[in-house]
Amino acid sequence: MAKSPKIFISYSHDNPKHKKWVANFAKSLCEDGIETILDQSHLRLGEDVAAFMENGLHEADRVVVICTPQYVEKANSIQGGVGYEKMIITGQMMHNLGTIKFIPVIAPSNPDKLVPNLLSNRLFLDLSSPSTFSEQYEYLVKELHSKPAGLKPAVSYEPNSENEILQSFSEKAVSDASFFFKTNPLEHEIMESIHACLRSQAYPKEMAINDSLFHNPVYDYMESDFLRALLKKSCRFMPLDIYLIKAIDTAGQPVLLQYFSGNAASGWQCWLFPHGYRPEESEEKIRLKHNARDFEAHCRLRRSSVTIDIPENRPFAVSIKPDFGYQDQLVIYVYNFYFLSFSFVPKKIIQGDFVINHNAGVQCFYRWMSLEEMSVEANTRERNADIHRCIHQLFRKSLIDVQPTFTKKIQR
């Protein structure tokens, strides 16, 4: 028999109503086969409170952090028991920068979705909305049982299924998609994932990351009437290349570079480029070369100072979501992930002070967009929640918060 996962619930005693909500939440988890450590049921009168928190946080397989405005304030200012737990959590995270042990959970009393600074860049679970509570809670239970919402696609790919899939595209997208599939080395895997997403019982609310299906967080924020209208339309197709910057940590291991911007909105420093459908620019090798030159031109870097590396396992994702620029069709996005390397490292990138000059007067075929820029406003962050989810799922063992004093060189 599989061992039940053990979790520690970190929360603040905001008021009796919130304490009752946390107790009921813990009870539900217990009923779903998850052992919980909660002060209301485990801490006895006269017991050492500090020792209880230390032991609970160390013994637990995962830690669920119930985020409310009061919790966030206490954690950020290191007040009371919450502040003490925050220091313990900080120590564990410093020991293992890539840990996924700590899960921020947005409570119903937190409509602004505030999280402590320490966890501000971690993928959170949102239990604040009654309309999505059940779906989000089920996802949490699967995650805690080490059965993430990612499931092998139920529908196997068959070579003759391509025409059936393309019938759901608009007429304009059919030729683009056909050419992309024929020139992409992951043709089989991507077609299988698109097929699985289109045939999912939760369509279009599931996305594929590599060969597994996951809940698409974009739909946590979408009006049901808007979605119903979209489902009556045919799909468009958009392949995107996503480039991530890699750095080296103090142990000499590669990590993803992340930083806080001046407006306190955090985001992954990455760039999205549509493929372009002209045959001479759509083959991967040529496309990546053009994108490297485009990156240099937009960012005013030395020519030929940027190269693009293909990860060994060739990660990709498929996400079916609205194009919020048109708001009249669903779009099947195919994300391919690559790493940027530099022969000359601009200090502004290391220092987290990297700003694009949109008026540089450079005419490029490819469109540039920074996820940092997209994270400034809540609505744009929500619309790209699927990209955040992909990065965390694929690279969570390589995530690091970069402080202003970070001076390590970007990986060459």
C-alpha cells in the first residue's frame, strides 16, 4: 500500500471564520488520504510551539501555505508564528533552490491573490473562487498524492488523424500548420498532444506539456459566457518559440534566470517569437539563427554575440486559448523552448535592469515580447498563465531568485 503523503499547513489565525475554514480544509484533505499536520488538531496545551513548527515543517513531504492578506503581512515583516515559520521555510529553500515542497494556496478571503515575497514566484493554487474551487482542490489532491493533473493522453496519435485535426482550424491556418508539422522534428509528439487536447473531456481547459495533460490556468479567470461563444468558432494555429536565459549558480549548476522588475511584478525573463511561415524561414536551424540576430538587434547587443541552444529533451507544450487581440477565436498555440547563450554578457541583464527600446527603429520579421513585461498587469499575467505553468513544470528544478547583487556570468 502506498504511503499517505504528509503535509504541514501554514496559516495565520486571522479570525474564527478563517480558522474554521482551514480546519474544514484539513479535514477534507484527510478524507482524501492525505495526512495533515495542523496546530488546531496536533498542538496540545503546554507544548513547545516553536518545536512543533520546526518539526512539522521538516517532517512534512509538502507544505501548504494558506495565503491571506494578514498572513502575507506577517510573513513579510517576520511577525509572530507566521514570521518564525517563514524563517524556517527560507532556510529550507536556500538549501534546495529548486524545491517544490512549498505550495502557496490563495484563500477565499484573499481576492487580490496576495502571496508572501518569499513565494511570489512560485506557482500558486487559487481557492478564492467558488466557481473553480472543486477543480482547483482536485488538482491539489492529485499533486499531493504525487499524481499531478498531468496524465498520458488517452487518445493515441495515428498518422491519418492529421486531416481530422486540421478540420478544426480556420482555412488560413491549415497550410501554415501542415508546413509546420512537416518541418518540425517533434511532428509526431506535437500532433499526438494536439489530438489529446482536442479530444479531452475538459476541452479546451487542458493543455499538454510534453506528453501529459494538465489543467490550463488561463481558464481560471475566464467568463463562462465568453468561453461558450469561443467554442462556436474554428481554431487558429500559432507556433511560438520561447527563449529562456540560463545562468550558473554557486555550485556550478545551470539555473533559469529570474528577477524582480522595478514595478515589483516578477516574471521569467523570456522572449516569444512566432515562427513565420515562409519556407526559407521556417526550418528550425534557419529560424533560430534569424531569431538570434533579431534578439541582438532589438536589445542592442553585439552581432553574433547570441546563440540559441536546443535542450536535450526538446520540451514543448500545446495550449488552446483565446487570442485576446482578436477575441473571436480559440488559438492552438505550440510552444517550443530554447536557451539563450551569450559570448558577451551585458551587465544590464545580470543586474535585472533589462528594458527593451521599442522605438529602436529596427525592422524585424519576428515579434518580440518579454514575459516580464506581460506580468506588469494582472489581466496580461492571467492571459499568459499557461506559459508560467509550462516553465514551472518543465524547469522547476532549475529555478532561482536572482538578487540585485547577483554577479555570476550567464552560461556560454
